[in-house]
Amino acid sequence: MTVNHLNAPLTLPCGVSLKNRLVKAAMTERISNRRMEPTEGHQELYRLWANTGAGLLITGNVIVDPVHAESAGNVYVGDDDILPKLKAWAEAAKQNDTHVWVQISHAGRQTNRFKTSRPLAPSPVQLQKMGLFGKPKAMTEVDIQGVIKNFVKAASLCQAAGFTGVQIHSAHGYLLSQFLSPITNQRTDAWGGSLENRCRLLLTIVEETRKAVGDKFPISVKLNSSDFQRGGFSEEESLQVIQWLEGKIDLLEVSGGTYENLVFFEKNEELAPQKESTRKREAYFMDFSKKVRAVSQIPLMITGGFRSFDFCNQALENKELDLVGMARPFITNIPDIPAFLAGDKNRLENLVVRTGIKSMNDTSEGGFYARQIVRLAAGKNLDLNMGAWNGSLFIVRHELRKAMLSRFG
Ligand SMILES: Cc1cc2nc3c(=O)[nH]c(=O)nc-3n(C[C@H](O)[C@H](O)[C@H](O)COP(=O)(O)O)c2cc1C
């Protein structure tokens, strides 16, 4: 008889137990109100996700600085006034004995022009993508100290609101990942140059957050296995950073890529229904997991591409990872997830959304899924026929509208 390793509990170093090994990975919700506060839509979504039975839900990007948002529809956590709305969100998500952790983040140079034309970043290295991003200003020492304070304050507010953990976002090319990369971090002070210096901001935020939230509150870091860019943050560097995080965090989540190469959208294609012989290995960051295991004891979550129970179960049995992170199936496959978790449904169908133009892959697929999230939050059904071009169009329109609303009401 197959043992169901996906449905087994996990105790983290801080002493907290998760009821099983399935995690809804972060997906930006883009549904805050014009004051960047959580809405009833957040409660609706997280009720849906709590009822899938997943042991842990990680929220989408929640922003520690109202300007540097990944999306104009992000929640901003910085003032005590937000506590009642945060509490309502946490309450809805925690039903069914589910853990819910907030992903705290600062977008740095990946803040789009609708929010600001002069984002702060480690160095003035502009992101070239459809003209959507302005030339960044290099952060001063005061800016850096401000960011540290903001991350810690956000984590403390999330704890006070009843969320059961936080995840510090240091992947996907956002601010902390910009500091890690030699391409985007060209500083010559204590925050740039050697890997030790480039990693200083992440480690300082982790250490200061730990002081603020105490030893019993889970802290996770989402980190790139690499940036998948020549001259960017490499696998060897990632492995070194992981060793420096040892003993400081409760969960490491591995992902990869930046806005210049959002590998998880590219790789999705390789998992599309096609001949078994041409399908690539499910879960594209798994090869990295062996290397992580060789140098680290930190509980490990891998996200990206997991679609079959057998594969997840085998990987858990082999101890290649501790938690399975899934994102897109938590949009398109919600009704199937309880059976998947029980081992009664092997495969969650994988949807790939393409316009046929390679450079549009991430906006078409990202926009398609973003719109489905907005619909689910509004209590509507999925619209799987919306088409790839409409995905791209949706994302640009939605961002513009949300940014205008938050700027001008
Ligand atoms: C619509 C959408 C929004 C996302 N938003 C975030 C986010 O806010 N933070 C984050 O770390 N990753 C985000 N991701 C990436 C996912 O967490 C995940 O790493 C990626 O989708 C690969 O997992 P999957 O193949 O199971 O979808 C997002 C992905 C999608 C599809």
C-alpha cells in the first residue's frame, strides 16, 4: 500500500506544526482597496483555499512600502490602522486548522511606472521591459535603514493580526533579490560587492525580524536557486546564502528567475499535455534540492511545476524536500485538491496560456491567472475561455486602473 507522505504533518524548528506537506505558494491577489488595505475579496479567496485542506497558505506579495508595490492592488502593511482588516483576513484563512503566512516584500526597481517613475533600488540599473519601468535611484544608507525597519514593522503587524508566520521575499528580482545580484547591485559600500555584502540586507532583515517576532513564530525566506541570467545571482551563491540562513529561519522556499526571465512561466510549457517522452521532469527546481540538502538542514519547500501526486509523494518519501509548493493549481484545480491530497486523484491538469509571441509569455499567462484570482475573490466562476491576448490586456489595464485609484481616489 502506498504511504501518503503528502498528508503527513511537519514540525518546524520554531516548534509550530503544519498538518500536511501541501502549501499554496504565494500568488499576488491584486485586490486591495484604494488605501491598499485587504478587502472582503481576500477573505473569500482564503476561505476557498483553506477549504482545500492545504496545511499552509502563503499570501501574495504584501508590501512594506506603499510606493514600491509589485502590483498597485497589493496590500500595504505599515500602520497600526490596518490591524482590523488584517485580522479579518487572517481569521478567514485560518479556518480548518490552516496556517497562513504573509509574504512581505519590496519591489525595488520592479515597481512599474504606474506607481512611480523613479523607484528605489540598490543601483540605478533600469529594468527594460515594454517601457514599463523607470530608471531607479540608488538607495542611500537612510533608505536602506528605512527598508529594514519597514520589513520588521510589517512582520510585527502581521503577527499582531493573527497570521501564523511570515515569508521574506528574496526571490524573483524584487528588492532583496536585486541586492543579491551582481547585475543589479553595483554598490561599492557595505551593501554591495562581495556576496557577504550583497546578502547583508537579507540577513539583517531576517535577524531583526526574529528579534521582533520571537523564537516561536515561523519565518521563511523565498530565494532563487539562481536568476537564470549570465552574471546574475548563481547557484553556488544561492547555496552559500542558504548556509548563512541556517539556524535563523524555519523554512526555505526555492524558486527562480526575475522579471527579465520569469522561468516558472516558461517552464510551464514543458509540463503541458504532450507525449510522455518529450515532457520534461516535473518540478523544475528539484535538481537543486539535492545540492541544498547536502549543505543545509533548513526545512525545504520547492515550488514550480508539481502536478502529480505520485511525483510529490515520491519526492517527499525520498526526503528531497519537506513541503510541496503549488501555485496555479490553486486557481484552476481547487475542487480537485482535497482528492489530490488524499491520494485519490493523481494529476492536476496544467494549463498553458500563450499568444505565440515569446516575449509576451509572462504577461499573457500571468494576466490570465491574475484575472481568475480577481474573479474567484468576487465569488465568480473561472473564465477559462478568456484567451491569451486578453490576459496581457487585462494585466496592463488592471494595473493602470488600480494605480490611478490609489493615487487619485
Ligand atoms: C498569478 C500568479 C501570481 C504570482 N504571484 C507571486 C507572488 O506574489 N509572490 C511570489 O513569490 N510568487 C508569485 N508567483 C509565483 C508562484 O508562487 C510560483 O512560484 C510559480 O507559479 C510556480 O509554481 P506553479 O508551477 O505551481 O504555478 C505567482 C504566480 C502566479 C501564477
